[in-house]
Amino acid sequence: MHTSTLYDIPVSNHGARVRYLLYKKGLENDVQIQSPGKLGGLKSPEYTGLNPQGKMPLLVDDEFAVWEADAICRHILDKHATGPSFLPATLEARSTSEMLCRLHDAYIGPIQGAMYRAPPGVFGKFISRRAAIDELLEQLKVAESLAHPTGPYLTGPDVSLADATLMPTMVFFLHILPKYAESAPAPTAEPLDAAAGALGPRLLKWWVHMSQVDAEAMRVIEELKGGLDKWDEQGRWDTLLGAGVRDAEPPTIFDMILSGKIPSEIVYEDDVAIAFKDIAPAAPTHCLVIPRRRDGLSGLGAATGEHAGVLGHLMVVAAQVAKEQGLEDFRVVTNCGPSAGQTVPHIHLHVIGGRDLTWPPG
Ligand code: 5GP
């Protein structure tokens, strides 16, 4: 007889963490799994009455609601002693499991949407999708450094919450990250081929165990893949910068300035932008501010929500350059298209000043 209900859908990686626990502990007769649709959807009053965050997964145990995958897992482990305890035998392994769970929930979870969601608000504190994805790859390296050298589980011989937590997200990584390779990915690449690029030897070894040996993990992986395959069929990646929309325009003279092949008088630089003096100044002070990565921004007309962070940053840099150049009054211009005077198809802000500027411009 079911005493609890887990509200969840197969493509949710957080819910998959709980499903793995349920399958592994043989609790399918105790906990039924239902779609949040049964309660009218995630934002329905009935659902938010139980989980004010309006997110999946949600466990309703008798009348008591528990939300957040980690809390749900711990609730289930506390309540049901049957099956594996998910607590490894040694203190070291238990603490490593905790670190991996925190790494996942604090550093991966908040930006995992950068792999598959449209903006706004999916890059966390990062300026662009690419920067968020680079951070995800960095976090994978940290996980690699924590993983047990011989396994087969992440912390050694015993399964732990770390395995339940990282395994579903790994399905996302392996399915999606190859789509962000600089050149278009080979559509037929086997997941393990892709894994070989993104994972270090320890995680790879662990992944072989989870995806080819551990029956309950294999079941969850199949459930998740089913959801991700549907995203593929629905063309989910076609409008995401890097995954589908790629910068196929030829390089410009600014790429040669960026690489140093052509000398320029650089007045400002950071990770995202550089500013340099215009070779043919239209005023006593004339600098250009450009993003290091064009990422499709051949001109302002190509801007999408993907570029909001970078465009905001360019404006802040323009203000800083003007200040550093001693300009109190100045003009910032971006020409878009040949008839507006654009000659270089890599977005740039002109920062102009040092003389009276007339209006309207020609
Ligand atoms: P646009 O006409 O596209 O709005 O602006 C392009 C700007 O790039 C022009 O003002 C032009 O003078 C500047 N520019 C073109 N080639 C070079 C170069 O090799 N070095 C520098 N510093 N500026 C350049």
C-alpha cells in the first residue's frame, strides 16, 4: 500500500535522484510516483500549498510535505531502513559523499539550466551561457578530484547519496555538453565517447559502472534519456547559443587585434571585453569597446536575450574608458549595418569625445 506520493516527471534530474533511492531500496510499493499535473501543475494553488517553491520533486508522506531532492532523500533514508543505507562504511567516505552532494546542489544545480534553458536568468552569476558552461566543466573537474580511484561508487565500495545526486545530472552533461563543442558535434557520438572528453578517469570509471552494471542506475538513466530524446525531437537546441545557434560569420580585423597579430593601442581589458584606440579617430578621443568573443554579435541587430550580460558589460566598460580618458562629456555609438556606417561585423561601441559633438549625427 502506498503511504507516500512523489510528485515528479521522468526528465527531472532532481527527481531522478529520489527515484534511484526508491528503486535501490525497493520502495516502489510504499511511494507512488505521480506527475505534478495531478495537482493542477507546479504553479497551482494545490501544489504551491504543499511546496511554496512550485518546483519538483515534492514528497507527500501521509499529510507531511517534503521538498528539495536532498531533503526528500534524507527523509526516505530516515524512515525506511530496508535496502542500502546510502551511508558508506567509513567516515571519510561519508564526508566525501557530503562534499559531492554540496558541490552538486550549491555549484552545479543553480547553473545547470545554462545547458538547456533560454534566458533570462539561467546563467546564474555568469555573464553568458558559455561562461556558465565553462564553470560546469570546472565543477566536473572538482568532482573528479573527490571521486574514489577504484570505486565502483563515487566514494568507494558502498553506494551513497553522492551517486544518487550526481548520476542524473551526469546524464544531462553527457547528452548536452557535446552540443556546445566549438564546432557542431557529431550527431552520432556515443555517450561514452562524449564522456571521455568531459570526464576524468575516475568519473569515467564510475560512469561505466552506473550505466552498464548498476541495474537501478541504468533504469533511471533510461528514464532521463527518454525525456532528453524528446527535447532533441522538439528542436530544443536550435535557438540556444552554442548548442544550435553558432557564430558562422567569418573572422574580422578585430580578431587580429584580439590575437595581437595587428598592433593596437589597448586602453582597457578584462576577461570579457577590450577597448582600444580607433585607427582613424573621429574626435580627439575615439576608442572602440568590443567583446572578446563575438558569439553571434556581428552587430547590435543580432542581439538576443543570450547577450544581455555581455551588452550590459560593454556599456559599463564604455563609461570606464571615457572616465579613464578624462572625458566628462562623451558619446557612445554603435553602427548597425552598412547604411548606418558599420564596416566591421563584430559589435563595437565607439566612445567619442574631446570636442563639441553636434546633434543629430549625419
Ligand atoms: P564601424 O565603421 O564598423 O562602426 O567602426 C569600425 C571602426 O574600426 C572604424 O572607426 C575604424 O576606423 C576602426 N578600425 C578599422 N580597422 C582598424 C584597425 O586595424 N585598428 C584600429 N585600431 N581600428 C580600426
